[in-house]
Amino acid sequence: MYKRTEIEELKKRVHESRKHIQVIMGPRQVGKTTMVRQLFEDLEMPYLFTSADAVGSNDGVWLEQTWELARLKMRTSAVKEFLLIVDEVQKITNWSEIVKKLWDEDSFNKLGLKVILLGSSRLLLQQGLTESLAGRFEAMYLPHWSFTEMHEAFGWKVEQYAWFGGYPGSAALIEEEDRWKRYVRDALIETSISKDILMLTRVDKPALLKNLFEVGCIYSGQILSYNKILGQLQGAGNTTTLSHYLYLLGTAGLLSGIEKYSHTTIRKRASSPKFQVQNNALLSAQSSKNFTNVQSDPVEWGRIVESAIGAHLLNHAQKADFRVYYWRDRNDEVDFVLEYNEKIIGLEVKSTISKQQRGIAAFKQKFNPHKVYIIENRGLSWQELLMLNPLELF
């Protein structure tokens, strides 16, 4: 079974002396639970693995009992260290307060009970961590699978990755594309929206949120003002509501709104978003076209490629300390702007689309970036970019 590189860092942290709660967060179906199970294979330490998936949200007693069971197993095993893993912990109401109380009790009693918490709702996990567990945790974000991972695990070509995205659980279905699309829509999209957003967060207009997601996927890689898309959404509220719903979709690892680059934070936040799926499968699964005929349309295929690059950049940005923007001034535009350590670089994606390059020239004149790249087959190709860690571009 393929092992993601993050498992080595997790092993290192688990074998260190008890210092922090380890929190693993990321979208659904990216291998969080699988990675922890793989950890068990090389782990000599006794452990208890459990999941809150089938537990009622108000059942905080379950979490306390589970923790007490781990303490009991540790005592009866007469070991100095024991590992407790709780999956989907964010589903328990006030989970962070309960964990804080129990963790502090063990710290006071000098008990070597180590803890790993897993969750797919980044919003609720981060809220609990910052509100109750400050100074007590280390976070690890597990993003969607990269092209390199899908190639090594399943032998995919880069064109397949650009269309089918990076969900390992769907890889066996791509030869039956209609079946693959149904799986992504029903088992991944619907489950993520229902379980990670609607069940755990107050959403007054769930139909609007779903409609926004569908429209955002269709326009992935394109810049649209909230006012412009209001007319395309049924039961639309106001721009503030749409902005909040887009934020919720982003925290679930589905759809993000990339901000326009500016020297000022206010202008960044007031800008029209560039819609960007975090996994191209979310775009392709809702398309009426298939893998074969979309490649015969240079304009449509170019949009797929640009969206795949955007998803690649966003997923790496979730792990590393850099930001992703776009830039536009009247008719001048740069597809992506990366900011890292007070340096900025511009990326213009040409792929198979004939695009003017004057946007890069205007961007250089206005911001004096550290570097600029035009992604085209004559230089750095989009295929090569998808194999790179974006930090290498700096």
C-alpha cells in the first residue's frame, strides 16, 4: 500500500517524548485514517484507535470514556507510553474543552498517554485548537494527492491527473468514466458538503451553498464578482453570505476563492474572487464532457490545465508558508501570484491557449517581482510544474 511522505514526520513526532497533541486535518478521502493505520505497522507502542463518526454530536461522555479506557489499558499493560487515536473528533460538541481537561490531567499526573486527533472539518478543528488547546498541539495538514503521488501509486499520466484529479479511492474507476463521475459526486462531494459543513456549521440556505459550489466548479480558474454570480444562483442572498459560504467550502477542501494581489490587505479582501477547486475531480465530475473529447478542444483543455495548476498551488500552500493570489488591472492579468518570505513571483499559464503576455510585463513594472514564469511547452511546461514543489520556484 502506498505511503504518503507525511507518515515519516508523524512517526518522528509519535516517538518523541510526550509534548503535544498531534492533530491531523485535511479533506475527506485523502488518506488520514489510512496513514494512521500504516503507522501501527511499525509501532511497538500499544494503542487504542476509535472514531466519533457514528457517535452522537452531544455525546461528550463517549470521548471521556474512550480516554479513560486508554488510561486503563495503559495501566493494565504496565507500559510507560500508550497512544490514543480519535478519528473525526470535531463531531463531538465541545470536544476541545474535554480534550483540554483530560490532557491537562494526564500532564499533571505525568502519565505518558500520547494523543493523535484526526478530522476532516478544518474550520471546527482550528476553532477548537485556538480557543481551548493553545500551546498544547501540533498540527499536520494532509492535502489532496499530488500528481507525483498519483503517478507513483497508480501509474497515472499527467493528462489523467489534470482531468481526474487526486482522489486515490476513485482511481480504479476511471476506465468507466460515468461510474467515476457518480462516485465523486455521491461519495465525495455530497458527503463532504453534508457531513463537514451542513451537519457541523449553521447554514441558513443550504441549497444556495450547494448551488454556489456547482457554479464555482464550472468557473474554476476564472474571476467573477459576487454581484455577477448572484443572478446565476437560485435563492441568492447577498455578497456577504456568498463570501461566507465560499469560505466554508474552502475549509472543507472543496472550493476556494483566490484573492487579487495587492500591497494592502483591505484591497485583497475586497477583490472579486478567482474560483478554484482544490481537486480537479470536483470540476470534471460535474462536466458533460469526458476525458477523450475535452482534450480535442484546446480552449477547454487549457482551462482544465490552468485549474489543475491552481489546485496544485493551493494544496502546497496549505502545507507550506506561502500565499496564492491572482493579479488583474484592466486588461492586464497574471494567472497566479505566489508570496513567500516577502518575495513574490508571477506565473502566467499558456498551456495550449494562445494568450498575450503583456500582463506579465505590466506586473513586473508595477511590483518588481523576484521572478516571473511563463508556463508553456517551450520553457517550463505545465507538466513539469505539476511535479514541482512550488517553493522551488523561488
